[in-house]
Amino acid sequence: KLMHVQQELEAKDGWRLQQLVDSTLSRLQLPADKTLAELSGGWRRRVLLAQALVSEPDLLLLDEPTNHLDIGAIAWLEEALTGFNGAVLFITHDRAFLQNLATRILELDRGHMIDWNGDYASFLVHKEQQLAAEETANALFDKKLAQEEVWIRQGIKARRTRNEGRVRALKALRAERSERREHQGKANIQVEAAEKSGKQVIVVEHASFAHPGGEPLIRDFSMVLQRGDRIGLLGANGTGKTTLLKLLLGDLQPTSGTVEAGTRLEVAYFDQLRHKLELEKTVIDNVAEGRDFITIDGQNRHVLSYLGDFLFSPQRARTPVKALSGGERARLLLAKLFSKPANLLVLDEPTNDLDVETLELLEEVLLGFQGTVLMVSHDRAFLDNVVTSTLVFEGNGVVREYVGGYQDWLRQGGSPRLLGVAEAKEAKEPKAETPKGKPASAVVEPAPAKKKLSYKVQRELEALPGKIDAVEKNIAALQTEIAQPTFYQQTAERTGETIARLEALQKELDELLERWAELED
């Protein structure tokens, strides 16, 4: 019987499947011994990604797959998808990921789908040419419309000889012009510059840091941060990048060594966890704190005008933060960040949820910033385009500085495989000590028996995906309604009811997902 089972396993390529599962768990740094109920939303996304990869479907659909992944995991995912035999359709704002993988680009622009056979770089060239041609065509159209409007408003003599066909043509031109949708605007970011800092911004000498009873996250680290430097921090999740930022800013004290801040330092901190946003307050109140005007680059500006630079319409600026999308919250945090005078910008994962156009503008702003920049990012293109040097977490608390960005680090002998190991080790529970005198191989933990679901619970599990899908569709519909310019022209009672419905649905979705994870386990 055992031989029969083994033959069947080999016939179905079962051994390769187990190797694939183990490899996927390792490279995505998933703790194999934890249940879904124990994991956060970001980690559950990784589990779903791993599940999709292991199942080897004919068509793989991925929505922002690089979110919550470090560079080592992203590089592995690229390699896995390059060798994938099926078709892959993915949404991403990660430009390096897009360039390395996509052989065909689909862009949704003002309700129209643009289909481009080629890579991302060639698509950008095509897009620029297309927009230039569209601008020329629109200018000619508008000139023709203006001429016809002058004709229709001429005096009595002209009206007597008016051509009815020409009048109908003018009406058609007016209708066509009213239907035109302009290309989506770009954010216009300016930084409120503070007084220049001292030439030496931060000086670190032989600094180490460890949590009580833990291994050092930072070991014997030294550096001098000079005014004008733009430094990127690169490493696996959990290696201590945010810890190093806190050490440099004085929020944590080193367990040994020294960290000294320079003079006239004004810090603006982009917090990855979005703790600085007050969800119950509106966009305006989060940025202006009750004021109508704010000072940007030495000039007073109305807060609505300033928020317009970040693509917030007046109606959207009066929206509570809790009703904003992830991308809108990211733009709001940038608006809040850049409204403060600063000569040291600290950015912890600033690219999450930003669209490509805003990303590129943020790059331009940082390149023109006269102060100093410290940033943590897993966006390789962003690092390459912005930083002057990179601090790489190489494991065991060792942090080394390399000139240039991500690609420069690779050219100097770096490898993305070095950046995907630490968290896999940290995520797993420590192994129980083996009794002395016995070899480790003699200690075998019995596998827990999987509890069989009752008929009623099994039916509940089968119904959950449909319920989750329905709630997600209702949430999407309400978010679309709230995003309409006319939404806040309704009574406060009506808008409050809609927002309350949205919150209730989001809570229901969380409960359904938690129940699904519980039953799946």
C-alpha cells in the first residue's frame, strides 16, 4: 500500500510540489508554523500570493503584488514569474517590476483602454508622442470652435445669411468639446524650506543597538551625514531599518557608541504607519489645523489652493480622512509633511500607494531639495533616481555604505538574495531545546490532527467568498459615490449616513475575512 501511495505521489509530481511550497515559504519569508488568524493584513496578502504561485494556474491575476515585500522577495517574485508557464495580468506602480516583467501594457486613460505591445520603456515613449499629438489636435479643434462661435454671434447681416447646416455643425462641435476629458493632472509639490542646517547633520561613532535580551540589530555602525546627502536604507524586512532611523533622530538611544545631531536641525518625518493622520478630521483640518492660510516657501497660500497641488478638489478637501483611498492618504501625508519647514526629510516607505506620476514628481522635488534626505524604500527605481548613497543591511547587525543607488550596489557586488533572509529567521518561533544526551533527529513532534468541519460550518466556509465579494462591491460603490464632486453638496445628515454605511461595511469585511481565515485553518 505504501508503495502504491508513493507511486501515485511521484506520478502527480508531489515531491516537486513540496519543494515548491518550501521554496515559496522561504523566499516570501512566511512563518510556516503560524495560522492565518495570527497574521496581519500585509502578511495575509503574502500568503494569498504564495497560494496563487504554488497552484500554478493558467492565468495569474496580481493586484500590487510588490506591496509589503522587501527587495529580496521582489527579485525572487520576478524570477518566479519570468519562469511561469501561464499568463500573468498584474497591476503595479513599481516601475522596475513593470519594466522587468511586462511584455504588453494596458493603460486605462479617461475611460479608454490603451493596448501597447512592448515593454514599459517603449510605452512611455509612445505615451509622450500620443499626448503631444492629442494636444495639437485639441488646439486645432478649439481654434475651429472659437471661429464658429465668432460667426454665430455676428450681426443682423450674418444672421440673415446663416447656414443651418453650419449651425448644426457648431452644435456638434460644442457637444464634442463638452464631452472631452482632460488628461489627469499631476500633483505640484513644493517644500517649505527651513534655515540651512550645520554642515555635519548627524555624526555616528561605533553605535550598536539591541532590544533587551535580543541580538544586535545594529552593530558597530559609524557614519557622518553631511548636508545635501540623500541616503537610502536597503535591507530585508525586520533587519532594523526603521530602528536605525529612530537612532539617527534620537528617538532611540544606542546601547553602545554615540549618535550626535548637528545644529539648526528641522526634521519632517514621513511615517510609514500614517500615525500622524487624524481619521475623524477632514483633509483641510489635518493640514491647516484650523487656519485658512499656510506659509509655503515664504509665501502665504490658501489651504484649498495648496491642497489642489496634491490633486484634492475643494469638495474632496472637506472629506474626512477615514473616507479616503490609500493613494489619497499618501498624498495627504505628503501635503502635511511638506507644509512644515524642514532641512532634514525622513521618508519611511514614501512610495506606497502613490501613482507613477506623483512618484516621478516626488523624485523631482527631492532632487531639488536643498537639505538632507534619509529614506527607507523597496522601490528600486525610486532609489536609483534619488539617492547619492545607500546603507545596506547585510545581516548580523552589519550596515555598510555604498555610493549610488540600487543598481550601483549590484555593480559593486551586491545581490538581492542577500536581502530576503533575515525576516524568515525572525518570524519563526525559537526551537525547543533538545534533551541532553539525545540526537536532535530523535525528537519528533507529532503532527496535529486536522479537525474536520461539521456540515453546517463547511457550508458557512463555502458561502464566505460570495459574501466577501458582495461586501467589497458595496464598499467600492460607496467609495465611488463619496468621490463624486457633488457628494458634499448634500445635507450633512445625508453625507454622514453614507460615510457611516461605508465604515460599517468595512468593519463587516474585516470580520468576514477573519472568519474565513479561522475556518481555512
